[in-house]
Amino acid sequence: MLKVQRLLRAHRISGFDSRVNTCRDRISGFSSRVNSCRDLDRKHYRN
């Protein structure tokens, strides 16, 4: 029984970690989107 509980706890923690990672990916994706918008603005101003 203890082994099963430990496995479940480990799985829950890894699931939480992956959720945090997806949030980080979302944030980095947002920052890259902002960067691409800035790049577009720069091109627009240059023209």
C-alpha cells in the first residue's frame, strides 16, 4: 500500500511540474509574440 501511495504522490508532483512547465511555455510564447510585434513595428517605422 505504501508503495502505491508513494507512486501516486510522485505522479501528482510530476503532473504539477509539467503543468508549471506549460505555464512557462505559455509565458515564453507570449514574450516571443510581443517581440515579433515589436519587430513588425520596427520594420514599419523603417519603411
